[in-house]
Amino acid sequence: MTHLPPAQARADVHVTYHQILVGEPGRDHPGTVPNGLTASAPGAAVIRTGIHTGVVDVTVRLAGTAQPPDPEGWEESEEVEFVTTTGVMRVQGVADEPIDLTPQGAGRYGLRVHGRRRDRRTPSNQPSEVYLLVVWPVALGAAAAG
């Protein structure tokens, strides 16, 4: 029996260079984000933030299949697919336990990133930017990841 983590997790994520990094350990992240919000490369994805350095609020929702977009309350939304050969794709910059995006293992996954308040700055240490990452399997297994 495969143990799946909770279907949703939230964390304050420390970002640098306008980026939330997601990926397998040691993978190179995309250098450009053509749609302005997110991009992927084998074993990695990047989410572009408004702030250069600081803390943002990130919620990850794991879904069994692709979900219809829910634009309610979100200023931006973009989708990409990513591939993991190790089955270990995690949100980086989380102080506590890492958030695992691929509990079902190796394969191809969809990632929809919703964002709001990317253009606002706050003088406090409280996160002002908010992100929702919805992740679902497209095709599982080593053959799907290859």
C-alpha cells in the first residue's frame, strides 16, 4: 500500500532572486519564465515571485486528476507539466518538513500555479504574496518519466 501525504499543505517559503524553486535534489532550474509565472525543465520547476528576497505564502494541493481552473480570488494562473525520474519533487525554501509534490513516484505531472499580490510590497516580515500550487499525475512510472 502506498502512503500518500495529506492532500493539502501550507508553508511560508523563503525565496531569493524572485524564485520559488521546486525540484529533485541537484537539478538545474529553468533560467527563463516565458509566461511570467512558471516554467519547468526535467526534474525541476520555477515560480517567479514579485519580491526579490523574502517570505511568501504557499499552499500545495495534490489532486488525483486535472482540476478545472478556479480563478476566484487569483490574479494570475498558469499551467506547465514537469517530469520526475526520482519521484522526489519538493518545494525548496521551507523551514519545516519539505512539501512533496510527487508522492505517487516517478512520472509526468501537471502543475497549475495561482498567484496573487505579486505586485505589492509590505514593510513587515509577513508574507504578502500568496500562491496555490495544484499538482496531479498525468502519467506515472519510469516509462512516463523517460
